[in-house]
Amino acid sequence: LFYEIGFVLLIPLVFTIAAEAKIPLLEVGIPMAAALSVTHGFLPPHPGPTAIAIIYNADIGVTLVYGAIIAIPTAIVAGPVFYNFTKGINPEIPKGLYNPKIFEDHEMPGFGVSVFTALVPVVLMAASAIAKLALDQSSPAAVALEFLGQPDMALTISVAIAVYTFGLAHGKKMDEIMNTVKDAILAIAMILLIVGAGGALKQILIDSGVGTYIGTLVADASLSPLVLAWLVAAVIRTACGSATVAALTAGGIAAPICAATGANPELMVLATGAGSLIFSPPNDPGFWLFKEFFGLTVKETVRTWCALETIIAIMGLIGVL
């Protein structure tokens, strides 16, 4: 449901596949990032498409069907096909983020326990999103699910469960478990600081109101409602960095135009979502997340991450049209 959460959950799998199969890291990483981004921009119940669907009064089921039709070819082109143009970039797995070890059978938890522990944050966030749509927001159940579904809380709960399922349940002492946790934090601490700084820059730009101002200027252009919604979202995304903010702001600006022209609201949702993904400049935390986890330079990140985001945005617009 949240791009950054999905990325962090999947990145260990990317490292493992790349190392075990002895293939370039980006051969796995670029398709993973593209699929996540496409889903985040086109498919409810992710925050952007769901919120825009409400703004445009679009049918979420129809939006999901149209979104899937566009998302699948877009993910293929922006992922495995685009990777073929980046083969000159071959980073190594950052030190400390992948530590191969052969486990004995008795050391490993069962398959069911492993899947359960990994999916706890996904289930909690999904339950929170469903509760927002289906329950009275003042009810105790809705309040509790909203609290438990916050990304910080969902991941913290998952770590607490993992301490038991992967540690205490296998006879490990708490000191040994905490040493493992400490080593994990040491490997990722600098990445979190850099991503956090990117997020702070994004928030400064959002709070300044620059996105709304620029979007209002672009909205005066005489264009097709679909192209206009895409363009407004694209400009705000470039100015502010946040895809969700770009989508929501553009949706608010383009909603009256959609109603006045009779444009298809489901396609307006997808056009806005596509525009909100474009470029992903350095004021987007996702830029730094991709850069640091894959050990890239800024130039290499622009050639890979920014390029694949732009491909998704353009293909999304083409698909809508």
C-alpha cells in the first residue's frame, strides 16, 4: 500500500535472488521497482489511486480493471525491457545488507511462520485501508485498525513478532537477538538518514504551496482533460517530489474540468496517477531509497530510477488515451 514499505520488504529478496543466481543486481531490482511503482500509481487500494477515485467520483472496481490493463504492459516495458538499456551500470550489493549463510534445518522457522511474519505489516495496512472504506470512522474498530495500520506501527509490530518467531521460539537468548537487530540497524542507519532528508525537502516544498500554485497555472491550458490532468500532476510531482501529493492536488484542480467536460472519471484517475509518477527527482525520498539500496551514484540513479519512472508516466498516458 505504501511504496517505501513495499520496497523495504522486497529488497532482501532482490539481493538474495541476484546473489544466488549470480546475475546483475539491477536485472532484478529494476523490474521490482517498476512493478511497485506501477501498482502504486494505477491500482486501488493504494493511497493515490483510491483518493483520486473519490475526488473524481470514479468507480473503484472499473478503475482497477482499466488500471490493470495499462499496468501490466507498462511494468514489462519499464522493468525487464528497460533493464536492457542499463547493462553498463552494474553495482554491487551494499556492504552489510546481504550476509549469506547456510542454515541447518533445525535453525530455520517453518514456511508458514516465515510467510506470516513477513506479511504482518501488509495485512495490517490493508486492514486499515479497508476499514477506512467500509467502517464508521468513529467506531472503536476503525480507530484501532487505523492506528495499527500506520506504517511505523505495522513494521514495529512485525519486528516484535519476528523477535519471537525467528528468535525466542528457536531457543535464542535475547542478547543474541538484540545483537542481530543492532547489526541490521548499523547497515541501514545512513540510508534512513539520507531518505529522511529527502523526505524533509519534499515536505518543505509541499508546505510552501508551490505545487498548488504551479498546478493552477498549468490548469489554464486549453488541452484534453486527460492530458491536462496528467500534465498538472507531472508538474507538481517535479516541483514537490511526492507522488501522492501530486495526485491529490492535481485531482482537486482537474475535478471541476472532468465534471464540466464529461470526461471518463476512471480514465481521469489513471491519467492523474500516471502524471504523478514522472521523473521522481531528488526531492522525492524514493530517489534516495533506490540510490542507496542499490549503491548507485546520483548520475546512475537518474539514468535508471528517474528514467523508469518517466517511462511509466508516459506509457500510462498513452494507455489512457
